[in-house]
Amino acid sequence: MRYFRPIPMSDPARPDTALPLAGGWCWFDRVEVLARNAPPRVIAAQELPEGVRARLTQPRAHLLGMPLDAPRIMGILNVTPDSFSDGGAFLAPEAARARGRALAEAGADIIDIGGESTRPGADPVPARDEIARTAPVIEALREGGLRCPISIDTRKAAVAAAALEAGAGMVNDVSALGHDPALAILCASAEVPVCVMHARGTPRTMQDDPRYDDVLLDVYDMLAERVAHAEAAGIDRSRILVDPGIGFGKTVAHNLALLRGLSLLHGLGCPILLGASRKRFIGAIGGAEGGAPRMPGSLAVMLAAVTQGAQVLRVHDAAESRQALALWQAVTLGEGR
């Protein structure tokens, strides 16, 4: 099998032969052809098979009413006692509501609310506890006038159903619809967007010596299988996002390989969601171990993903991310005020 990774560019000096990448801000005129049994080679974009070319270039469908012709920021709201970065900070209902409003005011396009930590080594949370943590916060934010789209970060159909009833409009599942068979059925019947993420093992076991034949191609294949699974359950591909799962069953080297080859995932024909904010590998590379701040490194990784056309950026630091993105767009695309 051959894999086609567009080599993305965003320079204003664009040749006539260039093709748009997923209808967004990047373009490409060359493609890296990858295979498991052959060395990589580079071809002109005009040499792409027609079906591959269409999937790489066609604009992605709007997400929660928003066009994806510019990067979108998804702000993280963990309503948990034990998340790796901000566990316990927003567990109290009023603190969670204030944080949700602050994320929206800081420029988050979507707020992603989760009630179960998926940090390495985390234990599962009963659905009733997860619902009690998340649904009232979503309902309170909506009753308080918050209009920003809300995503529920869960693996469980019961939790997602309660969140959608409370006012969420999207499901973000770190198990790629593999944990609870009823979740795919719910997403199909509710006709809501769903993000499927690659992970190896469970949060409790995922960092136990993760190994891959080729991490980039293995992740691509798994996501392709999960997208097909979602479609078979009745979820249209236009409502599916894919996430390579940075830090979920990966070493530092695996994370870097995925970030370096991220544009390959455009071949799935779905928007790419990237969640690398404050991850452990950022501290390992950037010298921010322990409690040292990882926000600067998170911004660097976020902008690297933007240069590869990633459409949704899941972050803790919404204001800083919005500012960094605004500067990148102004310098690179000439979109300043």
C-alpha cells in the first residue's frame, strides 16, 4: 500500500501548479510517497491518483457552524480531580463555570469539557460520576448565556447523551468509538460531529513500553479503520475529525514522528484535531520537567501543526494560543488588522 503525504506550504509565492490543502490556508505542489517496504520518494502533486487528490484538496465541512478555512482553537476544561496539568483546579462547579466563560472570552472557538482524566496511569471513572461533573456545568454555561460551541470529552454513551441534552454539540472520544459500542450509535442518531483519536491500550496501560512498526503509518491505518467503523455506524465522514493522539501510548520519538508527518492524515478526508498542549514530551525536550511551565513549548508545537494544516487545536492556554495564532497569520498570511 502507498501513502501520500502532501508537503504543505504557506508562502505567498505560490506556483500555478499548487493545489489547496483541505480547502484551507496551506497549499502543496509536491507529495511524499510512503510505503512499508520501499524508501520514500517525492512526486509532483499533479501525479497524484485522482481519488487521492480529491480527498487531499476538497474543503472540509463546517464544524459546529464554523468554516475550517482557518485554524480553530478548542479550549480545555477539565472538571476532574486528577488531570495531568490542571487536575482539581476546576472541579468545583463555580470554578468550572468561570473557567468556561474565561475560555470563550479569551478566544476559544470551542470548549471541550471532560470529567474523566485520561492521563497515563489514570483509573476509569464511573459514568454517573462523570455525568455529575460535566452535565451541570454545561447546562449552567448555557443558562448563563454562553453561545460558544461545547464538546464533551468522553468515552461513554451515557455521559455523551447527558452532555448533549445539557447543550453540548460535539463528542470527543479518546478511544475512537472503541470503548462503548453505544457511543457510535448515539453520535449517528444525534447527527453531531465526533472526533476519533488514536490511542494504544487504556489510560492505565498506554505508556507501558509502546512499540510500532512505523508509528506514522500505523496511526494512519488505525484511524482509517475507525473512520470506516464510524461510517458503518451511520456517521457521515463530513462529521468525523481525526486526532493522532499525541502522548497516548507514544514515546517522545513517536510524538515527534507524528508531528513531523502530520499532513499525511489529510488523506483521510477529515479535519485534523491536535491536542499536544502541556504534554510530557514538551517538558522533556524543552527542559520544563516537573512543575515548570510548558506553555511556550505548547505554542511552538501548535504553530508547527498549523503549518501542516491542522484545523482544530486543543489547548489549555486559550488567550496565549489566540495571540500566537494571530501573529503567525499576520506574518505568514498577511491577515493582520
